[in-house]
Amino acid sequence: MILRNLKAGDSLPPLVKEPISKVQLLKYAGASGDYNLIHTDVETARAAGLGDVIAHGMLSMGFLGQFLTDLAGPENVRRLQVRFGAMVRLGDVLTCRGMVQSVEPIDAERSLVTLDIWAENQRGEKVTTGAAEVFLEGGGRGTI
Amino acid sequence: MPIDRSIIGATSEPVVFEVERGAIRKLAQAIGDPNPVYQAGEVAPPTFPTTFRLSIPRLKLDPNRILHGGEEYVYERPIRAGDRITCVRRVADVYVKEGRSGTLTFVVSETEGRDPEGKLVFRGKSTVIVR
């Protein structure tokens, strides 16, 4: 992906993820070590008043991590911060989006790009919102 | 579940986590991120510190009553396979807010991860909401 002359106000190319599935939540529980059964066991989720299992908030943050590293590369994330504002359920399709807040040159080769980021569901509701800082090559031009 | 503010400052034991290629690959696969760098298990995805599970003995929360409110990671450098990272987690704040469904207690904890020389690798901040 080549983005040239990033500047404040620019929107980034969205990342559309596959629908959330039970298998994904089981895999995420195992990979992350978060075995809270509200994410994998419907009886536990109902007893907790949630109706059905809900996705790990951290899974949506993981999607936003992918969104950032698709943009900047896995070694160039300085900061990733999110707030989990709404529950994510089975079958939900999340789309990660971002907007450039600022581009600060660090030296001749690199800039620090500050972004507003969020994941929204298929109804356009923002479920996870936050901010990020990534390093991009390209000095003051904000070019990668 | 009332949580006393005297819990602020309580810490976990320091725990050394060895970053394994297979753990990197598994997390990326669970996220559905096909990046070849992760599939090779070289560099960890930015949410990898979530795998560093640290319990704070004095902080007891009922898993059926908690929701994850927010999370933050700030990196001094990326985490790579083979890293040995010593982590300590500490309760940084406890506060109460009135929500639509009653009183909610927010518990904020902060984690620091350091390399074997003591250099900071990352800082984490996690907010848990107790219903």
C-alpha cells in the first residue's frame, strides 16, 4: 500500500474483517489466555445478563492493531489506545477506520503520525474507539 | 461489589514472560491477521501484551460482573520472538460512576514490561468496569 503526502484530516483505507464466529472467540480465548466464559459459553453469558456470548474487547483491539500494522508495518507502532464502548456479538462485521490527526517529522527518514481510530459494526455503530501513534518513513512528507 | 480505594498501589509479583514464535502466530491467527511477519513468528502484534496475564493477589474480581472498559499499549520498541520480558502490574486508580443500570466501579491497572537489562519495552494501561 502506498499512501503519499499524508496530512491531518486524511482518511485511511478501511479494513473490513470477517464476521465474528464462535470458533474465532474460542481461538482468541486460547491465544490470549482470556478464558472468561462470557465469551465462549452461552449459559454463562445468559447468567451474566448478556443474552449471548460477547466478543473479547481485545479482539476488536487486535483488529485495530492489524489496521495499524497494515499501514505502518509491525515494527512501527508507538502507541495504541482504545475504549470499548459497545458489545460485539456473533455475526457482527467490524470495519476498522482511521483519520490522521497530525504528522510530525522526527528526522529525514521518519515521521510520527497520530491517528484517531475506531472499529464500527455493520450498522455503522462505533464499538471500539481510540487513538494511535505510528512511525512512517518519509520525513516531513508523511509518505510511506 | 464495592472495591475499596485502599487497593490502589497493590501490585503483582514480577513475572518473566518468554515470547515464543508459536504464541505470536496463534494470536495473529486468532485475530485473522495474515501478515507474514506474524506467521513467521518474528515480531509480535501490537496487542501481544494481553497474553502476559498478571494477577494481583489483593484484587479479586468476579469474572461474571466485569467488563473490559479500555486498554492502552505504549512501546519503546517492538516485542520480538525470544524476548524475555519482566512484567509487573499495579492498581493505579479506582473510581465510581453512576451508570444507567446503577453504580459502576472502574479499576485501572498499569503494567510495565522490561528487558533483562531493565530497559523499558512497553507500558500498558487497562480499565476494567465492575457492574
